[in-house]
Amino acid sequence: MENVSDLYQHISRPVKVLQFGEGNFLRAFADYAIDVANEKNDFNGNIAVILPRAGRTDRFARQNNLYTVCLRGRRNGSVYTENRVITSIETVLSAKEEYQDFMALAHMATLEFVISNTTEAGIAFDGTDALEDCPASTFPGKLTKFLYERYRFYDGAADKGLIMLPTELNDNNGQLLRQCVLQYAAAWQLPAGFTAWLTAACVFADTLVDRIVTGYPEKEAPALFEELGYEDRLLVKAEPFALWVIGEPSVASQFPVNSEGFPVEYTDRLQAFKEQKVRILNGAHTAMVLGAYLSGLDYVGQCMSDSVIRRQLDQTVFGEIVPTVHLPKEKAKAFAQAVYERFANPFVKHALLAISLNSVSKWRARILPAFKDSLAATGRLPKWLTYSLAALLAFYRTEEAGDHCLLGQRGSNTYEIHDDAMVLQVFRESAGQVTADYVRSLMGRIDFWGEDLTQIPGFAPAVIAHLDRMAAIGVKAHIGEVGRQA
């Protein structure tokens, strides 16, 4: 079978982007977006990919830096598939084996942006790094040396600063990266003029990224190759949904990678978009999955087609969560609809038990803020966010210990409960109490929730009532009953 590079031509363009990281996510996210922008928005820019650690560049060279992104999922209510050959990578270099070539990129006049995805642990300062290291061990260390080389080559020219767009999941990732670079500049005693250039000429933008990328589909690869008509060992599979929030509005004109299928928000309200994601996407998961599992379901897709669980999800998301998001309501509703299409993706089987991990901290981060905002706005306990805590307490209620987990029972099936060891110990020791005492003792754990939840009027009695009713008629029947209530 022919290779992708036998059928498609690489397109050379000016190198505008330096990218730290060659992994699946960046290739299906940023590189895809730039490729579409080259076609649709006249971006006219390619990417120099840097392998930040020791790695092989020959797998890219064998395919002339071409590869395919296969999108599989739902869009606008219908099953959606797309196979796009990416032509936006100009070169791939190893920071270690090709250090001089890597640093020479700092001299390129066309360069404007730095994109990275080096894991959350990647944006860190290491005091053992030295200016003489070729390269430094950390990504911020490599970036500092690169920026310093550019500063010296262009004699501190104000128009030769770069825009940093880290995609790591750290909070305030751009500012964290900026702090690390400044820390290296100070530790290495670099000139004050360089620090001033970093501040005045360079931009470190906070970002938020969202796309599920499943990577190279080993088992499906032969069938995909037959479908495509060529072999591609760099092929990467992802969902159609994507969102890139860039917390620097001024970047919009310089980095026009927004397109119909790949929305990019250039905003000074990045935290509101993060809140939207955490409350709607993550919060919907946390509010739904534990009770759905106890009701006999195993996958998110099943929940979307089950009338009882789907009604719970609708009432939770649109009735209780969306109104608490601090963005225009229509924008939040549109995001929620996109989340539904992601949950219903027929190409992904997302196990409820996988989502159940560490549910105590997830409930605190994802549900409690929306619960409190809803209560403050309406003066009433939101029925489904209240129920979600009861579902958590029901799911975790067991005295049986497993190997670094607790063991719960769903009918004749045993399931594993995974959380922090101390959390599991507290639940195990509390499980044998009568329901009212069990609920109040756990809701009173300030170390779990950040506050004593029993101090919220009516909350504990409502949770107790949910648990009692679940025990009396079953979890699924109770969900159906609550769904029919006004």
C-alpha cells in the first residue's frame, strides 16, 4: 500500500510557529487548526516542531512531515467524519540531537508564535539548569535560551518579540510560563535589557484548550488505511469538537486560526470560559454518572439514549447549571448542546466507572460552586445538584475494602471505588452508621468540601431524603420520580 506522502504533496510556507511537543494532542489540535487556517484564512504559515526530549524525527521524515487527522463523532445533530491530511509542519527537530539547528530558528524573521504542550509538569523551573546546557532540561529553560538568542540576534528589536501560547492544563498557564522564564533570566544573570524586552515585546497568553484526542488507533489502523487508500503511521484520531480560548484579545488579528469547525475565542474573560467547561462539561459528568451507574448503566452513550437519565441530564444542565455560568446564556446553551453531541459520540465508549474516580474532589470543584450560585439566585436548593451529592454518598457507601480501593455492590456486581486513601478510609468507617448520621458526618467534613455543608439550611435533610427514597424504591425509580417533580 502507498504511503500518505506518495499521494499528497507537502506545501512549504514561511515558518511562523515554533512548537514544543510532537504528541497526538498538538497534531490533532493546534496543527490541525493552523492547517485549516492556511486554507480558509490565508494564514500562510507553517510550524517548526521541536522534540523537547530525546526522540526520533525519522518517522516524520519518512512521510515528508505529512499525516492525517481523522475526526469521528457528531456535529449539528448528525454523525460526522472527516479525514484531513495536514500539510502545516515544515520541519521537525530534536532539541537535543539537533540543538544548533533548533537555536538557529531564533533567527527567523517570519517567526511569531510559540505553542507548547509539555504536560502540566512541564512548566516548571529547575535550579540545576545552567545557561551553558545545550539544551536546558526543562521546557521553560529551553524557551529562555531561545528567546535570549533571538533578543541578541535582533539586538532587542521590539518587533521581533514572540507570542507564547502554551496549551498545558495549568491554571494561568501563560503567566506561569512567563514567571519561569523570568526566573531563569534572573538565575542566569541575563542582561536587564533582555528582561525588559520579555516584558515589552513578548506576550505570554493564558489559554484553555478542549478536544478529546484518542491518538493512533492501533486496532483500527488497517481498516482506516483501506478507507483512506494509503498507509499513515502518524495518523491521529480525535473528536470533531474543539475549542481554543486565548486570553489575549489582541492576538486575534495576528493569529487568525478561528474557523467554522474550529472555534477560537480571543477574550479577556478566560476564567468565565473555564467556568463554563468545568460546570457544564465536567459538572454534567459528575452530576450524572454515579446515579446512572447504580441504575444499571455502564457508558455515557447509554445515558444519552436512556429516557430517565436523559431527562435528569436535561434538567440538571439547562435548568440548574447553565444559568450559573457567567457568560451570555445563548453561548452557554450552545456549549451545552455541543457537550451533548460529545456525550453521544458513537465512536467513543466512555465508561462511567472511569469518570467516577476521585468523585469527592470532583464534586467540590465541579458541582458545589454551581450549587451555591443557583441557591443564591433562586433561594431554593437545586434538586438535581442536591441529588448528585446523595448519589455520591450512595455510590461510596460500603465497608468492604479492596486493593487500594473500596468495593461497592450494584446488584450482584462488585465495583471498585477509587479516591484518596484518607477519603476512602473515612467513608468506610462511616458506612455502617444510620443514614442520617452517615450523611451529616460526611457533609460536615470541611477537609472534603472546603466548608461544613450541614450549615446550608435544608441541604442535609434533602440529601437524607434522597438516600432513603433510593433505598426504598431503587436508584433508577427515584431518578424517574424526581424528574417528574415540578
